[in-house]
Amino acid sequence: MAIVLDGLFFAAALFLPAGTLHWPRAWIFIILVVAAAALTIYRLPEDLLNERLKGPIQKKQPVVDKIILIFFLTSYTGTIVFSGLDVFHYHLLAPPPMAAAVLGLVLYLLGWWLAAAAILENSFATAVVRLQEERGHRLVDTGPYRCVRHPMYSGLIPMAIGAPLWLGSYAAALAGLIPILLIAVRILFEERFLRRELPGYPEYTQRTRYRLIPFLW
């Protein structure tokens, strides 16, 4: 069901603003998103899948995280919606050449791969910031977490820029900087929470220095 809803969400976010179904790149994008989601969900542990299906807004979630997450989801969805509006109606900038568009698709798929690898490595990688005491929440510092402290968010960066490039809008790709900025803001809040609540996290930040991008931040 989650996979079907994913496909329907992206179909609505792309085709309704575009005002047409004749958009081959959008169809290719949706097919790849649904296929990647199916592969990822198939490999998820059942308890983590159940947690992620609870949705992005939960009772024990700090209010600040709810606000940041709402803005992030809105802005990320906005880049997809804006892609259709710009490609078919606004034409704010010249469309990316095919090489840039293909690069965008590659970036999106690489970002998905990294985010999926982080989720599969960390069985506590849910959509919300909270201490999962009922699940025996513990620190995970293996796999991609050895390179950066938030690899799932690292994967979202090329996804936010890559999708609009593939769909054909430089303007929407620039708009993708907004959800990326919100990711950085959320990391600052999340790390304060984890330093306070998760045993071993302060020591982990000393071993793994970079939050999001190796050698940069």
C-alpha cells in the first residue's frame, strides 16, 4: 500500500501542475521511484517499517521537530510541484541540456541509494526525532554512519537537486536548496537532542567529525 501511495503522490505532484500526462520524463521518474521504494521496503525489518509507516508527525515528537519537518516536507514537495509548473507554464530559465538532466537522474538515484543504505543500517532511523525507548534505542555507528553522522540526510541533498534537473527545470533545482537548508537546521536541533538523550552520542561526534558532507560539515 505504501508503494502505491508513493506512486500516486508523485503522479499528482507532477501531472496536475503540468496539466498533461504527456511527460515522458515524469513517467520514467515515477517508475524509478516506485521500483526503488519497493526494493527498499522489501528489505526493511518489520519493526522499522511499522515505525516509518506511523507518519512524520507523532505524539512524543518535540514541537520544534514537528515544525521543521512540516516546512521540509512542504518545501521538498514544492520542488516537485514547481518542476511541472516551470517546465510547462513558467519557463523561468532555459531547460537543462540532456547531459545535465541525465546527471540529475543519476544524482537522484545515488541519493536514494545512500539514504536507503542508512535506513537499512540503522533500525532506529525513523521519520521523527525521538528516543525510541520501547525499541531499545541505541547508538549506530557502523556502515555509512562511520563517514558522516547523518547519511540519510546526505542522500536527500542530491535527491532534492537531481529530481528537478531530470524533470527539466533549473529554477526548481535552485528551489531545492530550501529543503537542503532545512535539513541542516534539523540536524542542529536533532544533535542537541541526541547528545542529551542517547548514550554514547557525544563520544560518537568525536569519532565521526562530519555531520552531512565529509571534509565540509
